[in-house]
Amino acid sequence: MLFIQKEGKPVLISAGGAGVWTDAVYWKTPELAQKYAEKKFHDLHYREMN
């Protein structure tokens, strides 16, 4: 787990694996989580879920 700032807000990142792939981004409020639900940040490496 990693705490960082995104869109000027604190978020918790869950990541793991050899490439440190992002599994989930946790926002402080449900409203922020809904607002950024589909947002992909260019500086995070996302794990492809099939």
C-alpha cells in the first residue's frame, strides 16, 4: 500500500507484483471514488484484469 496525491487529493494505492502493478486506487470519499472510477493515471502501471 502506498499513500500519494492524485488530483490534489490523498489516495491509497494497492499495488504488487514484479512490475509493481496497480490493483486498486482508494479515494477518501465515495463521491471521489465515483468521480474518478474510470480515470487511469499515466504515472501508475495498471494490472490488466481479464
